[in-house]
Amino acid sequence: MIELALSGLAARNQVEVSVMYRGHDLGIGFKADIIVENQLLLELKAVKELDDIHLAQTINYLKLLKFKRGYILNFNVPLMKLGIKRVSI
């Protein structure tokens, strides 16, 4: 969050996102880890390997947020560039 702010980017963390179903608010569906400039989702992980479930989760979040792109950032890797996965819908 500090680096994003120092870069001049507007970012929010742990953003509550409601789920709507047929016009009914079902309440908070999830908390987005980081939303940058109200258009990019950053999903943070610290896992041995990224799995299909992480991709599915991120795609669902993107759909609920009506965003086109996001990144899964896995911090449990020797080099950070190995832990970055771009997700677009």
C-alpha cells in the first residue's frame, strides 16, 4: 500500500464487496485484498503453488467488481516475478 501511494496510485485494501442476486443485496460477498484506481484487483496469496481454485476465485471477484483485469500475487516464491499471474476476463 505504501509503494502504491508513493507511486501516486489510488489504492484501497480489504474493500468489502456486496453480492447482488436478482436485485437483492445478499450482503458482503468477499473482501478484495487491494483495488487500484478502481479498475485493477490485486489478490494476495502466500501458497506453495497457485491452484485452479485461486484462479476461479479471482475470476469471480473480477465479475462481481465488473473489472476486466487483475493479478494474483503469490509471495511464497524465491523471486517475486515467479509469483505473478495476470488474470483477464
